Amino acid sequence: MGYLESISTPRDLDGLTAAQLEELAAEIRETLVQTCARTGGHLGPNLGVVELTMAIHRVFDSPHDRVVFDTGHQAYVHKLLTGRAGRFDTLRQEGGLSGYPSRAESEHDIVENSHASTSLSYADGLAKAYALRGEDRHVVAVIGDGALTGGMAWEALNNIAISHDSRLVIVVNDNERSYTPTIGGLATALTSLRTNPRYEQVLGTVKKRLNAVPGVGPVAYDALHAMKKGVKDALAPQGLFEDLGLKYVGPIDGHDRAALEQALTQAKRFNGPVIVHALTRKGNGYEAAEQHEADQFHAPGPFDVATGEEQPKAAIWTDVFADEMVRLGEERPDIAAITAAMMHPVGLDRFAARFPERTYDVGIAEQHAATAAAGLAMGGVHPVVAVYATFLNRAFDQVLMDVALHRCGVTFVLDRSGVTGDDGASHNGMWDMSILQVVPGLSIAAPRDGAQLRELLREAVAVEDAPTVVRFPKGPPPADMPALERIGGVDVLARGATQDVLLVGVGAMAATALETAALLTARGIGVTVVDPRWVKPVAPELVELARGHRLVVSVEDNGVVGGVGTALLQTLNAAGVTTPVQLHGIPQEFLGHAKRGVILERVGLTPSRLAEAAAAAVGVPTGDARVG
């Protein structure tokens, strides 16, 4: 039996010897690799924090002391050390362990939102609450150097620095990467510290010589402290933190558990906020991850353990976008690309390789990305801002007031829109079409297939006096679905013998709409299937089509509240169209993790469920003689 099997709480680590802890670390890495090889997941970040997480749990007493992980994708080791090793093979599977901290799983998890740069604000509030209540508890916030590029982290640091009685330890997990190498001035400063060999050499020499002087005692210590600070100021940028009034400890080898424990113990004794700077290597301990140039196996799909090769994947929506962006860049020298620390995940790496001077990675700073894009547009450039749909939520005010108010020609491309599945509640891109409905002048395109993605992206970047949005889901696109005809901007995909049901399939739901129509046609119900293409604003041609049918059914993979269907219903009411409307979308709730198809089935967005509802509305329920 291995040591990991005997760990049910972090306190089980206390009795292990240094040799046993080293064996445990090896077991943890083996478990991470073997599990992620089957399930996929955030392997690289977790391989990099094995010793760091062990040290945190040996020095602090979770859950009495609270541990907050920024983003949370590096919390697998934490799960293994808090009683979940026996279920770890269910990682990211329906009904199994989440890929992020989960309050439903364990009392050791307190924050489960997997958006970046939030941990310091959570930790600031927690530490202040414990101080106000007189509770003897520490808060540990683990934040990567990538997350420190987010402005929210610095807003928190500004307030933490004046919270002198907060028992808060900030662990900076500095691996020089978020998804890919960390971008920005802070990253450059941290890199200069981690790569300057003179720092430890000079500091070690000073300490040795002072300790050799007999009888100096406290004076020598004070002198060392002063010289240490002088050496740091000369060679390293931790003055960045100390000038804020924050105690700084480090840099520490993030794979030296004993050194980490010593540093964390030192920080714990200081009754105020402290930063512990740990230097780690993403993917550490698994050669295939360490050598993976793109992202050190940040989040691979299933792979072969021996070779590190991922299972073959079909082309995905992102690939279609990536290729079309390069074509547009070749045709138009005024097009630029912006992303927020997601160059590879959103496919802009291909554009960057071809046009590096027109590509900007701003770090985990979606708000800055949106407003910088407005500035680029004002300067005569057409920026394309590509992020996951869930992350545009963070920049809503900038889209509204900085881009739309100024009528800037900016195109936002939202990858992984709709249900994404495995990553859980905070990664589903189910909010964008509701949130963006309220933005004046903004237009939203939802392509149904790869051909339409190319076409709509081109239409979007042709708009120079207003923001445009192009959204598409996770995974491979369906086969192209040619239209029977185009009425204005609306594509008609199928037309029945009678005008009973107008079925509006929004974007990726167009294929589902066609399958639904086939089921209804088999019941003798005439169905017209349309793809609006541009779902905001509502096309006048769609209004007239609705006027001529007995029932309108809108289907979207977006929250049903305030989405495309709601806008269509409002538009029909304003136009005096009395045709009944059925709205189908995602319930306004946080969805548990599961495959996209499973979740769509669960929320009723399947052809059979949609057909039942439409048939009942036009008077042909299940069991009717015409069903056959």
C-alpha cells in the first residue's frame, strides 16, 4: 500500500518522515499523470505544485485555516491530500470530482469560481472577517504569476497592504506561465529575480561572513537584514511588493518542500500580510509535460503516458477561426488580434506566427483588452479580440461604455460559447447573448457550421462603426448545412408542405433544429427551419416569417432569460405579431460538469424533447393517430 492511500486529512502528513514525504510526492505525480491520461485535465499546473501544496498543508491547518486557489485548476494535489484520493479516478466525469475546487465535495474547498485573479480579494475579505471576529485563523491565497497580470489582483494587493492585522499569506506560484509564457512588466520583473544567479550567491556570502564575527549578535542580524534588503533592491524586484508595505519572503525553490515549509512557517509567524515567492516548473516530474513547448501540458486531452502523445482529435471550431484569421490578415493589413493569455486555446497562435507585429497578448486582463481594442479602432486598426465566451463577462462595462458608446469597430470572437461541459459551471459560455442584448449598436453573429463561421467573421470585420460579436461552441463543427435560400440575412434550411411551425435554430442549435423538424414532419406537421445568422438585431425578415406561421419555436444554447428568443418575442410583440412563441434555452442555473451532450439532454435541448413540446402546442401530442 502506498502512502497516498493512507492520507484522509492533511494532518496525516504530520507523522511522515522526509523520505516518506518524498515518496508520497512521487506517488502523487504518478496519480496525476495516470488519471489525466484517461480523463484529460489540468496536468501541467498540478505537477508544478506537488511540494508546494504538501508544504502548505503541513504548515497550515485546513479547513480551520482557509486555502484559496486562484483559478483553481492547480488544486488536484489539494484534492488528493484532503480525502479525495479514492475518487480521483472520477475526475471531470459526470457525477465525479470537479476539475476545480468544489464546496459540495469537501469542507477544505471554499472558493470554486475558476475565473482568474480573484483569490486575493476573497482572501482579503476572509482575513478581515476573522480579524473582526477575533478568530485565530490564517488565510493562504495561492496565485500564479499569470493571474497577477489581472488588474483585480492588484486592486486587492492595494487594500491588503494596509490591512496590517490580516493573517494572510500570499503564495506566488511563479512558473513564468499562465496557459503560455506570462506576458507583461510584472512577468519581466519576476523573471529577472528568478534568473539572477548573483542574488543567492551574494546573500549567502554576506550571511556567512557576518555569522563568523564573534559577539555581534543582534547587531549582525540587523546588519544582515539591511544588507539583504540592499542586495534585493539591487538585484531583484521584490521592492515592488515591499514598497506596498507587504512583507516579502523568497524566492524559494518551489520543489524543495523543506525550504517551502521553513518559509511558510516564517510567514505564518508574522501577524500581518506576507508574500511568499515560490519558483516552480510547470509539468515538473513528467518529461513529456516538461518538454511540451506550447504549454507544458496545461490541459491536455487523454494521452499516452509513455509517449505523451494526445489521442488524435478532429478539427474543431477554433481551427476554422484560426485559418480564416490568417487569410484576413493577409488581405487586410489593418486587422490586428488581441487575446488575454489564451493565444493557443483560441487559435491566435497561427495569426501571431504570421503577423507578430499585429498580435497582442495582454495577459489575464480582459477589461484592458476590450478598452485597448477601442483605442486601436480609434487609431484606424480593426482589432479582433478572441477569448472564451465565459471570460467576456469580465469586460462587460468596457464593451458597453468604452467600445459601443464610441461606436468603435471592434470584433469580439467568443470561443467555447454555450455548454462546454467538463470544466463546470464557471466555464459554460451561456451568458453572452443575454448580457450583450442590452448593448446599443452591437451585433451578434452565431454561425451554424464552419462555412458560416468564415462568412460571418468576414462580415463582422467589415463593420467599422460598431462592435460585432461572433460566437461558436467547443468541439468539432458539424458538416456544412447549405441553405435552400436566403431571405434578407436569414437562411432557410428546410421548408415543410405547410406553415405550421417556424423553427429558429440559433448557431450551433441549427443542426438540432433540423433533426427536430424531421421528427415533426413525420407527424404531419409542416416546419420551416431558419438560421438567423445575425441574432442581434432581430432581422425584419424573421418577423414576417413568424407572422405567417402557427407557432414560433426558438432554440439557443444560451441562458433562456434575456437571450435571443426573448429578444425575438419582444420584437414580434412590438410588430403586432400574435403568433405564439416557445422559448428553449439553458435554464438560468449553474450547471454541474458533464459532457456537452449529457447537459443538453438534461436541460431539454434535444430533438425529441423539442419535437414533443412543439407538437403539443400545435395540437398533435404523442399518441395522436398521425404519429404512426
